[in-house]
Amino acid sequence: MNYQHVENLLIRYRGDSVDIKTISGGVYEGTIADVTNDYVTLKMKSAAGEEDLVIVLLHAIESIVAQRR
């Protein structure tokens, strides 16, 4: 998938919860905080209840699943 299409999709879901699966098999569940033409930043809750920021490069994304609103 073209990176521009991935970026547009992520922008559409900014602020919503998503599950992102990467090519390496990692799965990230969080809320989209920021989207650029290179990466997406997710806010994730840690086991201690703190918010962590995770950056996923667009070229590493295999699939995106938006959670119900």
C-alpha cells in the first residue's frame, strides 16, 4: 500500500483507538496522537497505568484495525 494512503487513513482515525500490526509481527494498541508522512505516534497505557508514546514507522505497518467508536 502506498504510504500516502496509509497516512490518509491514519489521519482519518486521529484521536481514535486502533490496533496496528507491523510486518515484524508486533501489535500495538493505542490512540492515535500524531501522524506525519513517516510515522504515527500512539498513546498507550502501560501496566502501571501511565501513558507511553510509541512511534511506528509507516513502512513497517502491515494492517490497521480501527476500534468501534
